[in-house]
Amino acid sequence: MTTITTSGWKLRTLLPVARSNACAVATNRHLFLMCWTNGSALQQSIMGAKVEADGSLGQWSVVGTIHTT
């Protein structure tokens, strides 16, 4: 079992707009955020940020879209 502590967390790079009900995926070099709502409507953008060597996040940018039918 892995223990995660938050004592070393710092506020660094904010998302451009508030999100709710989002899904996140982390890799060893990037954090992706997708499938969120802006209060009522599902948003189709996928946001990504690079995880820096010190664990901080780089700038958020749109890296793709989710196509729904």
C-alpha cells in the first residue's frame, strides 16, 4: 500500500477556468484533465500540463478534444 502525504503540496499553476466533475489521468510526465462541466454542460476539451522534475506542473493547455455523439 502506498501512503500519500500532502504536506509538500504547493499552489503553482492554476487552470484557466474553474472545473467541476472532472476526470484526471496522471503519467510520469503529464497530468491530463477531461470530461468536466462548466456548471451545466459537458466540455469536450482535454487539458494537459507537464509534470516538472520537482513535481510542480507546467502551464495548462488544450491538448485535444473528446468527440461525443
